[in-house]
Amino acid sequence: MSLDREAVKAAIRSKVIELAQALDIDARGLADSDIIPATGLLDSTAILELVVWYEQTYDFPLKQDEINIDNLGSIDAMTDFLLSRKRG
């Protein structure tokens, strides 16, 4: 799995769109900086699915205190957090 910034963003965006589609919601207009929980595009179950997918896809186990809006709230935040931890 590539850790190229744009590839990571594209993968996260694709997963958000897939999860929203399962709820009959079109998330294609989501901006990278939009706070995902605040958009209403995903319900709490879908957000949990997104976090689990993120951990599994990038072999990136999260600590409880890391699961927050600052680290996982948007596509940009998820990408930045992953890249800073994997490269740091």
C-alpha cells in the first residue's frame, strides 16, 4: 500500500463515498478539509467502520486517545496523522 499523500487521500475518500452510498447518501462532494462527522454523511456505525478500515488498511493500530477529531476528523487530518506517524 502506497503512502503517497495523494494515494492515501484518494483511498480514504473512496472509502467514505462507499460507506455513504450504503446509507443512500452521495458523498462525492466532500472536501478534504470537511469534518466528516459534522457533515452528516456518515452515521456513527459508518464512522466506526471507517476507523477500523483505516487501521487495517494501513496496519496502523490506534490508541484510544488518538481517536479524535484532530487526528481523524477529515480526509486531510487522517492523511496527515498517518503520514506523520508512519514516517516519523
